[in-house]
Amino acid sequence: MKSAVLLSLVLFSITVAAAQETDSSAYKKYFGFSASRVSGLGLTFGIEPTQQINFQFTGGIFQTSSSSFSSFGCEVQFHLHNQHNYKIYVGPAFGTFNEGDELNTIREKRTSEFVFGLAMGAAAPVSGVFDNRLRVSGTLYYPTFYKDNSISVGFGATVHFLF
């Protein structure tokens, strides 16, 4: 047991040391929180397989004493600019939102909605925090298509930690 703890501490120290020596733009994944009426509300995970594209997945389940809410979505970001964790991007986004009473027993009180929009946004690191690995982004979605055939403007914000 003691050797496993010691080995874990050594590996953690090596990882932290390697991360500090690496340029922060080399991080290709992130985890955080996203709030968007288009691509989802809740915890978010993103991956950047190439320098030009990024996939962001968001999901959350929230419950109060009288109702429940769930949200799942995805966004594909095509980078117009991507250097040193500063990004400007465009791309499609979609999400599904569900709301109902606590046990979802009353059908009339359940609602479900699918949303699609075009994302345009920017992301920047919070300078000096976690070796510039904390990043915030803002996104404008236009046009945004809702289930009731209305077209609108949507907004979103994300705070995430790069790793």
C-alpha cells in the first residue's frame, strides 16, 4: 500500500514538472462547465484532435424538489485562429433539453426541445492561473433554430481547465 502511494506521488510530480515545461498551447483536452441554451448546460469535455478543429460535449442533470432538468449537447469548432490557447472559432452546435415534474408522472408537465445553431466565438486563457491552463470562452449562436420553428440568437459561456 505504501509503495503504491509513493509511486503515485512520484508519477504525479513527474507529470506536474513535465506540464510546467510544456508550452500551454500543447494541451489538447479540457474539462469544465458550460452554460448555453444551444449546446447544453452542465459539465463539458472538449478534445482537439488537430490544430484546426475542436469537439466539445456538454451534459447535465439537475433536480429540485419539484422538477428535473436535463441537457446534452455537442459543438464542433473550426478554428480561424488558434495560438497560445487563444481561439476564434465557428461551427455547428446542437443540444437537447428536457424538463419535467420530479417523477415525470404528469405528461402535460414534461417538455422536450431540440436546438440547432451556428456557433461563433472566442476563447482566452485566464493569465497566470494554473500556468495559463484555465480558459474562458464566449459564444454567439446565430441563427439558432428551436423546436417551435422560431429562429433566434443564442449565447453561451464556458470555463474550462486544459490538460
